[in-house]
Amino acid sequence: MSTEEHKRALQETGFWGRSAAGCLFLAVETGRVLIPHRSEHCQQPNTWGTWGGAVDAGETPIDAVRREVSEEAGYHEPVDLTPLFVFRHESGFEYHNFLAVVRREFTPNLNWETQAFDWFDFGAWPEPAHFGLTALLEDPVSHALIKSVASKT
């Protein structure tokens, strides 16, 4: 999508794009979850959320999250992605969440969208959370899956 199309979608849906995808990273070696802290330049600023962004034309949600893993987090190694909760807004906007399982903790990139990050033990979630992160972590199926993977370490 072009910037103009994203702006049009923002006016129509309240979101940057009509569909988006993102992830939480989980390091197998520690069982901890990497969560980014959104910058003041984003919608819902200064909240903890997921790594992700808009699904571009011709992309599937999994393609978009793979691109965002590289672009936003700066992670260029193989990653195992498992689909999680899909947030659906009454405007038609959808946000596809994934669990990105990596071997070990890493230091992600910081940019204009992400002002900080931290690796968290399962259940020790940061505040204030973005409403999308809250919905993801409160989804029973996603919660159980993340907990299952985190506890295998």
C-alpha cells in the first residue's frame, strides 16, 4: 500500500492499513518473551505491543510478519511462526498475531516506532499494554500456546 492508501485506510478504519500482522518473539533458551515499547510517534504511544505493521498489497499476513521481523526488529535468522489470535475490528480491520520462536534472546533494532524493548518472563507482562497486546494475551488459545512453549525451556 502507498502512504496515501494507508492514510485513507486510517480515516476509514482508524488503523494504518486495512490489515496488519505482527508477533511476539519467544526465546527457547530462556522461555522469555520479547515485547517492544511503542514510541510517542505511533498510534497508542508509549504502550507495550507487538512487532509488526500493515500487510502490503500482494502479501499474506505471514509474509508481512516475516518482513516486519526483519525490518522492524532487525532479526534476520530463521524463525518459526505460529498463528495466534486475530483481532477483528468492526471497521473490517484485522491484525494477525504470530508467535515467533527463536533459539536465543537477541538485541532488536530501535527506530522511530520502537523506543525500547525488554524480554519478559511469561505472565510478567509490562504496563501499560497496547489494547491489541492485551487482547492477544487474554485470548485463551493464544495464552495457552505461548505458556506451553515458554514452559518447555
